[in-house]
Amino acid sequence: MRMLLLASCAIPFGIASSSVWAAGKRATAIAATPKVAPSEAPQQPAPPPQRPPAPMGVFGADMPAKGKFVLAIAPVWANLSGQRIGTQGVSSEFIVSTIPWWVDPTKKLRLVPQNIAVSAQTGLISYGLSEDLSVVVTASIVEKRLEALTFKGQSGATPLGRSYPGTFGLSDFTTSAIYRIYQDPVHRIQVNLGFAYPFSFNTARFDLLQADGTVPNIRAFYGMQPGSGTFDIMPGVVYAGNIGQWSWGLSYRARLPLARIPKTGASATCMSSTAGEVIR
């Protein structure tokens, strides 16, 4: 990165003039009386430059000033695809041929998710309680779309068809407090603690193709529900920094349920030929 430094330089200069009188051959020097510039008002020290905003998605990096509100809308798009067992990628055919259904281990899974697309719009209100403490309130609308591949019959690796169900609704309401524990001209570290409230629902339903060719309307898997159905605690920490107009940041935020997750049909449950009967 190249920087251009502009500097101005003023060089004072003056003109002297003289006049000769014939009589007496006296030389008189005539000098102009310099004008005195009016006194200038004392200059106030320039305020420190404002930090550039942290990269989007680094939660809690930017805090409003004391007594100030910040309103924001944050769109989020995410996409999940593929299957792994540990760190090894596996095919859908491998899953339906080898992975037992947890409800009945004598049967194999017959339905394998291929892709999940998530889009959300989050509204955020932040308020500065002090220079080092702020509170944040969020509410979201979320849409989730699933592409699922169903295999024919109780065994084998013959594809039967695909389903494209989805869910839509309000997500959980959250409140958080953010506290700055360290700051210097470049770096800053902040911690945050939040809570999520199950103001949304977790009973969404959709139509899903089964291995016998039927398409029942079943309760959506837990991962496809708009809300969690639990009260959650969310501790986190954020590091951010900047040099000039360049900024960076890194944040970690956990979400820990304070109660058992309701039985809404986990992913393993949905990957079965009789999932509709299990989670109706």
C-alpha cells in the first residue's frame, strides 16, 4: 500500500526600496511598516479519527457510544450440502446401504438430505449504556429449504425420487450484553453474554416422499424448524483491530440449551422409510 504525503511550504519574502535626494546627497531609506495580522483564535486539538467498522458478521465488534442507539438489518444466506462421517466424505448410496436407522437398527436409512438452503433477515437494536458496555436485541425471520433424496423399498440403492420441502417463520428472540475488557489504538477485546427465548414455534410440517412412494405430511426435522423450543445461553468473545481504514475481526459465540431439546424429529429420524409415522 502506497501512501501519498502532501505538504505545503510557505517562503516569506519582502521588497526593499530606496530614494536619493539631490540636495545634500542624502540617502534616506524608506521602509514599509509591516502590518500586524490580527491574533488568531487558539486551535482546538483535532478529535481522534473514528475506527472503521469491523467486517460484517463479527458479532459485538462495533459498540455504540454512550447514550446512542444503532438500528441495523443483517441478511444471512447459508447453504449446506454433502455428507460426511467424521472427516470422510461419503455418497448417498453408501449411507442407505450401510447406516442403520436408529429407531430400528435392523433397517437401513432410506432418505438422505442433499442440500439445505437457509436465508434469514435479522433486525438488530443496540444501545450504549457506557463507553465499555452495550446491550443488543435481535429478532429474525428465517426460511429453510431442503432437497432430500429418497431410495426405493426397504433395502438397495435404487433412487425413487426427490423432495423439496421447506419451512418459514420467526426465529428465536435474543438479548445480549457486550463488555469491552481491553482496548488500545489498534486492538480491542470484548466479551458478550446472551440469552435466546423460544418465542417462535418448532412444530412446522411439510410433505416428504417416503420409500414406499407415499408423500405424508410430517413434522419437520428439528434442524428445519424456525425456532429451537428451548431457552439458550450464548457466551462469546470477540477480537477486532484496525490500522488506518483497514479492519479485521474474529468472534466466537456458543449456544447452549438450558433444557432438553424437544422431540421434533432429528435428522436421523427423518432419514427413514417410516419417519412420517414416528414423528407425526
